[in-house]
Amino acid sequence: MAKGPICRATGSIWGCWSMAYCAFCVLGTPCRLPASIPAETARTAPRHSASGKRMRFMRRRGLRCPDQPHDTAPMTQKLLEVTLSRVWQQTEEIRTFELSPTEGALPSFEAGAHIDIYTDVGPRPYSLCHLHVVDGPYVVGIKREPDGRGASRWLHDTCRVGHRLQIGPPRNNFRLAPQAAHHCLMAGGIGITPVLAMAKALWQRGSSFELVCFFRGRSHAPFLEEMRTAPWNQRVRFHFDDSPAHQVHLDDLCAAQPVGTHFYACGPAGFMAAVRQATRLRPPEQVHQESFSALPAAEKSGRTTFTVELARSGKTVLVEHGESLLQALRRAGHPPITSCEMGVCGSCVTRYLSGTPVHADAFLSADERLRELAICCAGSLSERLVLDL
């Protein structure tokens, strides 16, 4: 059977399908975009061409681009409408939100995935803390951040049961490694949300794992009762800052893991820095991280001005002094889809065709950085940077 054409978005050959873009790149056109998304996004975004029948066929079978190790989003994505069906308190500052479909079933996902919830201040990524259930809801744990950008405050203070919300489809930059002989899961604070789903998935598969949770104290520990009563509770250890009897040292924990262990960590910046230090002698491909923030400003570098060429449209945009790549693209009328705008969620990951970018994201691997960048936090060492947009 003859092979099909090369996908214009990724350069991959996609089987024998006669289509311009592979299934991974096609999420459809926007529907009922929230007011927080610029209307220009819908007008300027490339229209991926594929018949609806083929798209449905490939989606049902979970087909995707073979050279994409993590999820990236196109310039447009089809939003899903859900109803806030249940809310319950985990701690004084953390609540669990259950989001049920208003029509049909929600897309499936794997442990480690997150969704974008569209709030009155724009989309924000939140990790799914459960396993996929056919026709079931999505469940997220959200900490109210009084000094954040406003999304968590809006969800805590304004949203009530029955409220209708729009969300993006699940994306996953934090997957379990199926070949690992043992899995060491580490969570700091609200970073327990994706890691909790991973523990459930590994137990279901019969895999070897342990889960170590780091909290300030019992009163700040979400999902504590669920973990204590889970059938895998003997594989859970707790560190409480305020309890001398419950102390776990990251260096000792990581050093004690057998060869071939894969490490997974999610949590705030200080915790993630400690994890990187504790796992520094392990192979990089065996250390998986999901952060709440990207690199500190001191670690970023690059030119103060440079030119960006958009390969598909042939247009050029000057990134001026004091301006980010994201700000320049928005000013020029080419706003990409974004969510966290900190380099941690993957919604703005884009291929670059030439130039030397400066990477400041928290999830792209060294190999992925050879061909992709996160628009929201990337810079450039070269005078010209060509993006596949």
C-alpha cells in the first residue's frame, strides 16, 4: 500500500491517508470561543484540512503523529462544554471540582493529563486527578492562590454547582513510562493531582511503584483520606514539615531507588529544584517532571531584539526590546493559543525550522528542543528565527 503525503505541520509521513495534516494535528475549528480569547485567533489560524469522517475514524482509534513524544496544540482547538456537577473541600485552600459533560462523552485520557479551564481571566491548565471512566466526569483539584493571576480565585469564589464552563481537550506532557521496572512518584503540595492519577493507573496495571507525598502538615494535605484508604496505601509515604516523625529526605529517597527506576515529580519551584538535585546522577530520560513555573528569569538569555519569520504565511515580525516573542506575535495579529503563559503546560509548543531559540520551558526534553519551542517563554540567540506557523 502506497504511503501517504507528508504532514505539513510536523513533516511526518502519515500511513496511506490522502490528507494534508495528520490526525494528531487536527482538532477542528473553534466553537463558541470565550470572550477571553481574541477573535483574531479564529481568523488567522491555519485551517487543517481533513474530512470529518476520517477525523472521527482516527480519533476513535487514538491515532497520532508517530514522531510526537508529547502533546502539542494547533492554533485552534475545539472546546468542550461541561457542567460543574460537584464541589467538595479537601483543605482550607484546596477544593475538588467535578466537571460533567453537557452533551455526549468527554474524550479519554491517560494518567498525567491536564485540561485547560476557560475562566473570566483566560484559560488555565489543571491536572486530572482520576482515571478515565467512559461517560464519566473530569475531576480536578484546585488550590486557591490569593496572589495568582485570578483563575483559581474565580473558580473558588464565583463558580457554583450547575455553572457551565468551557474546557480544552486533555493534553499530556507527563506520561508514565511503560518500560520502567519501578516507578517513584513524588508530589509536593497540590502537585499531588497528576501523581495521584498515576498511582491509581500503576496499581491497576499491577506495576511496581511507590508514592511519596510532601506536605506542610496534615491540614494542608489534599486527598489524604483517599490515599490512606486506597488498596495501595502500603505504597504511600508522607512527609509533613511540622512532624518530626514524618520526615523524608529526597536525596536518601532517590539514592535508594534501584537501577532502572523512573522518577516522576510535580510541585512548586523549590520542591522541583530539590528533586532535580536529588536525581542529578540518574539518566535524564528516567526523570519526568511537571512544574508550576518555568525557569527563573536569571536563567534566561538571548537577544533583546530579533526577527521572527512565519513560514506558512511568509510574514515577518520584529520582536522589539523589552518585548517577548508571545507579545510580538499578538501585536502583529498572530496570537497563538496559550494557557499557562509560563512554559509549563505545552499549549503553545510550536516547531521551528531554523534559527537558535532560547528555551525557558519546564517540560521539553533535550531532543524535543532540537525542533520545538514554547512560544510563551522562548527567546532567540540568532537574529532570525523561523517558526512553522
